[in-house]
Amino acid sequence: MRVAGLADYIKVKNVCYSEMKAELESLIPRLLDGGVEALIFSTNRLAIEALILLRTLGCKVPDDVAFVGLPSIDMSGRLFI
């Protein structure tokens, strides 16, 4: 992301699994209110929880926000090199 000149536009947030639902419920509405256009999740578990939350917020994927769920944290870590 840095090499592509996108570092200023990317925000990385680590989410604790034991508090995942509460953290997502706090984070996602703030991101959407701030104009975020896309969400990327490093695991399917996070992605599914986020999709459920987006639905309850009335947010439509991909009409309102782009959405990517990566199947493995090992692969997602390579995106930020």
C-alpha cells in the first residue's frame, strides 16, 4: 500500500476476537459516517460478523460500501508490506 501511494488512505485496526462483536459495532458506524468506501477483513469470521452488522445498519454491499473478506490472515498480512 505504501509503494502504491495509498498509505494515507488505509487504516488498519486490530480487533480482539473475544470482543469482536462489540468492537465492530463501535468501529463500523464511525467508519461509515467518516466516508469510508471499502472494508477489508483478514478472516472470514470477521467478515461474516461485519456483514451481519452492515445489514442491521441498513447498509447495502456493494452499493453503499465495497467489501472484501480474505480467507486467511497469512495472506492478508502481505497486503501491507
